[in-house]
Amino acid sequence: MKRLKIFTGLFSLLAVLLFTACNKDVEQFPDITTGANPSPGLATALAANSNYSLYNAVVVKSGMSATLNDSTRTLTMFVPSNAAVKQAITALTGGTVPSGAPDANFLGFINSANFTQATAAGIVGYNVVPQKVDFAAIPAGFPNFQYPSLLNPAPQISALLRLTTFPSKTNGNFVNNAPVTSAAVNAGNGVMYETGALVAPPQRYLWDRINTDPQLTYLKAAIARADEGVAAAETLTGYLQNIGANFTVFAPTDAAFQATLTGLIYQSMVGQGAPAGNATLQQAQGLVTSAGVGIFHHPAVSGVLTPTNVKGIVVYHILGSRAFLNNLPTTQANFPTLLNGAVAAHPGVGLKVTMAGPMAAAATVKGAANATAANIAINPAPEPGGTSDQHYLNGVLHKIDQVLLPQAF
């Protein structure tokens, strides 16, 4: 079979991709301190509110009560309600502690050896910002704002490293994708806000999800193809494991890749004289099916599915900022992707969300050359089952049902 002529001129411009926004150091912030305040601190205010009794037990377990009461600091604490803590523990235990269990059962789990002091400290540290957060002062629009937390993910690298949280007021007040459900409650050394869900710190990298998800094997293979001949320090695989990066990845599923590759190969075959119709379509499908993820090296297409061309496709699925679905506009608007580092004038991708109360009911991302927008699969539950708002150390991942096309083929 002749090599199939799928791609045209755009990707000749992609010999050098610019990733300066991706290759930055981990955020480093000193804690903010003030003069001592004699009023009760945040830990004391928390303990006095019965609606936060379960989270108060997490704070006590963490050993951070003194930090939260430190009158020389100014802090903001995001506090999940008892209902939110119960929901999180039920999910964490796989239902062993069911949602309708008595409070004593949830307290028993928090105080057990299965819920370690380090885990509690990680949760509490990630939900505390070492300054006062005023939602009225947060800039509106996209991308969202970010603040450092108290959680240091790698103290062996630097005592100043901090994971960041992402308060926003697009479509309501949120921290990451958790709705903020109260106004600020003042304490002597800061404020606290109630959240409708526990905001858990990320544990893994974007690459860890892509590398192990059985629905993302074509995306993994495409990234490997894009990285061929590239110095290790400049690979997409490396960027997706860089704790200093801040990405949003729209991840086409295997079914999406198979459909797109079949369509492109079919168009090319017809363009080279094959008869249009089911017979040629089935031939294209057979090529994709038989080759599997090896399609990127198949002799019929390897000359056009070059590392540069494939890199152009992959980076078109990545934003250089972190976007939870609640940060997206409710009217479709275009935003740049990493492809704009090489093709500055490209319109980027169109993003849109439909909200139902504080939750995203539907969301889409539109490629410039796609006839229709790709749907984001809505399920913000933790992995492995979650498909949207999947939060990682260096970004957010959303699964989509189409491959985004930056130009017509």
C-alpha cells in the first residue's frame, strides 16, 4: 500500500515547539506573618462549630492545631462540612464506612491507624493558604487564580516549596472544583470558608494517569511518537512529569483516536482513487484495528504520522494553565493551547460548560477543524473511574470523545 497523504502544511511549522510556560520551577512562597492577635485562632473557631466536628478531628489528628491558632500568622482555611467529610470517607473506604453511618463510625476511621497522621496533615495543609483570601478581590475570567497552600510536596528539595490551590469566582465561588458554600467566617488570625466537598491534595502526575489508563493507550503511543528524537529534558513525557508545570490535558479516549484515524485514512484512500463507500471504509477500519497503537509506526502512514506532525496534534490538546470545568465559560470562547507556542495566530480551542447549580452538567471543547465539539465525559470522582476534573500535581485531565483537529485534512 502507498503511503497515505493525510497531513498538509500546518505542521511543517512545528519543528520547534515553545514550552517556556511549562518548564518553570515549583511555586515557592514564604509564609506571611503579622503581629499577634489576641482573638481566638482558626483551630479554636473550628472546634467551636459542631458542623465541622469531623474536620476538627482531622485537624487534631494532623497535629496542626497550634499552627492554625498561631496569632502571628494570617491564614485562610477551607473547611468541608460534616456531610462533605462523610462523603469523602465513604469514597476513601470503598463504602466500608457507609454514608448513613453514625458520626462515631466516621470519627473511628479518622482516629484509626488506617488514616495516618501524615494523610491528615496533607489534607489540612493543602486546605490552608498562608494569607487572607478575599473572593471579591479574585480576578474574574479565565484562567483561574492560584494561591500557595501550607503543603510542601518535596521538603527535601526546598523548605519553601508549596502546592497551590485554585480559588475562583467563575460560575460561583470555588476552590479547585469544590463549591465554597459560606461567606468568610473571621477568626483572630484569618478567615475560614465552608466547602461542599473535601479538597484533597493531588498525589500523582498527569503522566502517571496517561501511562496507566487502559482507555488512553493511543494517547500514550502518540506522546511516545512525538518524543522520538527529542532530548530527554524536552520531551512531552518529561513535561507531563514536571511538578513545576501547570497544564490542562483534554485526553481523547482510544475509541476517539480509532474513529479519527479511520476517518483520516479513509479520506486519504478515496482521495487517491479508492471508491467511496463501505468497502473502503472497512479497509481503513481494518488497518487501524489490526495495527492497534502501532498505527503510529505502520509503514503505510509512518511517513505522515511523523514525530513533528503527531506532536502538533498532541500539544493542541494541552492548555498551559489549569482549568477545572467550573472555570470554563458558559458561552463558547476560544483559548490558546501549547500549539500556539509555534503557531501564534492559531485560534486555539473553543471551551464551554453548562452548569447545574454548583456542578458541571456538560462541557465541550471544540477543535478549529472539527465539525462538532468534543464532549467531556463528566465524572469528577477520583481515579480510576473519574473522567473529568482529574487533579494532579502538575495539572488537570478531562477525557473527551473526539481527537481535536487544528486544521482540515
